[in-house]
Amino acid sequence: MLTDNFEEGLSKRLREHVVVLASEIGCRSLTSAPDNLELAAAYLEHKFSEFGYLVDRQEYDVELLSAKSHEEKNDTLVFPKVKYTTRNIVAEIKGSDHPEQIVVIGAHYDSVYDCPAANDNGSGVSAILELARYFANRELSCTVRFVAFTNEEPPFFHTDKMGSYQYAKLCHERKDNIVAMLSLETIGYYSDSPGSQSFPNPLLRLLCPDTGNFLLFLSNLKSQALVKRSLRSFRAGVKFPSQGISLPEFISGVRFSDQDSFWRFGYPALMITDTANYRYPHYHDKQDTPEKLNYEKLAEVLQGLIRVVEELTSHSTKV
């Protein structure tokens, strides 16, 4: 049950998070703006701590070629490698009845090169923060972890240097029982104009409307039950247009975020998205700025996601 205090100003708080990440900090890329990536990580840690969480870090090293310190040897340019330490950020609520069963709610906080990344993925990160605010100090039957992932964007995408891959691998090594993983990926842009939604794949064009006003729950075939369960809970929480699809992983777009890292280790996972580049005209460019997002609709989405998390963590679950 949402409280008036939480609902009041929700869209404003979501906007404030996005403005900090996309305007005050800006591009958050280890390849082009590592200091900004660190500022974003520090902001997230501060907010989780402010909400009362003990923040956990998963640090790991990444080596990148440095163009700034290259030198010429025997008429050949030599680019030395520079080591960076980056991190995932974790805030956890331990379950009261079934703490061994874990639901992960994740979003990546890095950006593509030279992009302020308000929607991709400031929108997802702002939602993670407000979900964490809402659930702080609440008792849940199962454990929930809010995880901000580093290094989702190229050149790390689909490599073992993705933050989500590093985290899923750690969970697998620890034998963590992750019963569901939700990846919040680019969730802040909606349009009621006919023809505002497009998909290159004819199957997706057939399954989804051509108006880009809906939220999509997307998974591989193995996570179909999680899509159905999450979509049912979302629709019970809000009257917001929504679609749920489970498709083979080889179809373009199905693996396009952090849920793929969890599939690689056998965990049920899905992506929740506004469909990103299939709708958003400023995907991965300099115009992905805070004023492009619809914060009132993002607040509606968040209220539906609260219902999803409540249902997934309220009792013993097997997806």
C-alpha cells in the first residue's frame, strides 16, 4: 500500500535523480569520463546510505588502452594500458521468512561514450533509488537486493567486464538462490502518437502496438513464468499500458541489457523497458537529456513496480 508521503513529490524526486546524473555529472563512462562514473557511484552510495542501508561494494579491475599517454616507438604508436577499479553497488533487505530466496532489482549507472544518458539509464537508476527508499525498513518474506551495475555499455557490453556479469558470476560462485532478477533499462520515454513505436523484427511488430505509450516486460523463453507473474502484479498495481513477451535469445534486442548476464548463469531474469532505440529518438546521443523524459508517467511505472516487488518478495516463491 503506497503512502501519501511517498506518492507526494515522487515524480519530482525521480527528476532530481536524473538531473544529478545526466546534467550535474553528465557522461558516466569508464572509457571517456571515469571521474564522472566515480561521482555517480558516490551519489548512489550516499542515497542508499541516506535511506538507511548498509552499502556493499563489489569492486573489480578493468584495463583499458590509454590514448592520452601514448608514445611513438620505431615509427609505431604504442598505447599503454591503464588499470581502473570500478564497482557495483548493492543495498539489501534481508528476508524475514525465506532469506535464502533472493530477488535482484538492477539497473546500470554508466553511460555510453559522450552521452548524458538521462533515459539510458538515468531513468532506471532513479527508479532503483526510489524503490529502495520505499522498501527501506519494511519487512519482506524474501531477500531483495537493489544493485546498481557499472559497465553495461560498450566496449564492455556482452563481455566478462560488464558489472552485471561480474555480479551474477559472484552470486553463482556463492550459490546464491536468485529466484528473480528484474533489469530496469531505459524506462522514461512515452508517446501517445500513432506510429511512435517501431521494431525491426516483424514478430515484435506483430506482438506490440505501434504507439509507444507502453512498458515492456521482456525475457527469454526460460523466464516466461517470471514475465507472466510480474506483468500480472504490475497491472494489479496501476492502469498503465503494458506488454509482456518471452522470445528466443537469438532475436535482436532480447539480450540488450543486464538480464542477459543472469541468464548466462541460469537465473530467471527479465528486462523492463520503454524499448529504448525502438522508440526513443535520442538513444545514445548528446540529446538524451533530462527534459526529454516524462516523470509523471515514470512515477506511475514506479508504483506498478512497487507492486511487482511486493508480490515477488512477500512469500516463498519459485519462478
